[in-house]
Amino acid sequence: NIGVLAHDCFKYVPNLVTLIIESNKVTTIHRHAFSFLADLTVLDLSRNLLDTLPDTVFAPMQKLKTLILSQNSFKAFTPLSFAGISRNLQELKISGNELISIDGSLFQHLSNIRALSLSNNPGLIDFPNISSLTELEGISISHTGISRIYECDFKNLNKLSQLYWSGSPIVCDCNLKWLKDWYHTNMSLDVRQK
């Protein structure tokens, strides 16, 4: 069971493309742990004991397409948690944590994300600012504490076709009329229970 990802711990495997360290006991990641993983495209750190990340820890991985941080103990991410991360990142899973809020600038430089999972964060009550995610095709806010979503939350999300919200206490009233109109404009929008 791995507990710490130390400085340069992947120095001798620089050609890794996929790294799965899920279901361990990782509590600490050194800021330079991923320094030699320039070719990495998939990183799975799910089901560990992480609650913080060093700023810019993912920056060396400029080919990273999928990042999975689900089922850890994150309560929040700093604005620099994903700073320097690859513009190639297409999938980000931060579900099953203890998130309470998401900083408005967290996704600012992640414009190519196509899939975002925030599900199973019951303490998350405010819909995050995702307007910079212009390539977003699907988002899951299932089983969160989010009770209101507003039309302005979906500004610039012209490619969004999947919205999962089952198990979240979304208030369905006249203030959601815009969603019906938006659905008819974007006929492929999938709001199924998932």
C-alpha cells in the first residue's frame, strides 16, 4: 500500500502513458513527484486518502487527457491545484470527495475538458463557475447538495449534451423554465437519472 508519492519517484519510468494508483493509502504527493512523466495521458489517484495537492503538481504532464481524483478526502482545491495542467485534459473526475465549494477560477485554464464529474459531494451546494469549459459535453452533479441551477451557469457551454443531476435536491419550479427552453434548443441534451 503506497502512502507517499515522493520527489522524482517515477524517474526511472519516464515512458509511462497510463498510471493507476487507485485504492491505496496515498496521503501525500510531493510537488515534483510527476516531473518525469511528460508522456502520461491517464492518471488515476482515486480511492486514496488525499486531502490536498501541491500547487502545479500536474504541470509536467502536458499530454494528460484523463485525471481521476475521485473518492479521496478533498474539501476544496486551491486556484493553483490545476495550474499549468495540460490543455489536452479532456476528462476530470473529482466525485466522491468532501467538496464544500469550488473556487470560481479553478477551471479557468481547462477549456478543453469534455467530461466533468462532481457527483457524490453532498456538501457542494453551489453550482461552480464552469463557463470557461467551452468544450464541455457532459457534467454530473448527481448526489450533491446543489439545489439551484441558473441559465447563467451554462453560459458558453454550447456543446453540452449531458447533464446528470439525480439524487441532488434541485428545486423544480418556474425558475427552471429556461432549462426546458434550452433543452429544446439543444435536442440531444440528456438529463436522465444516472
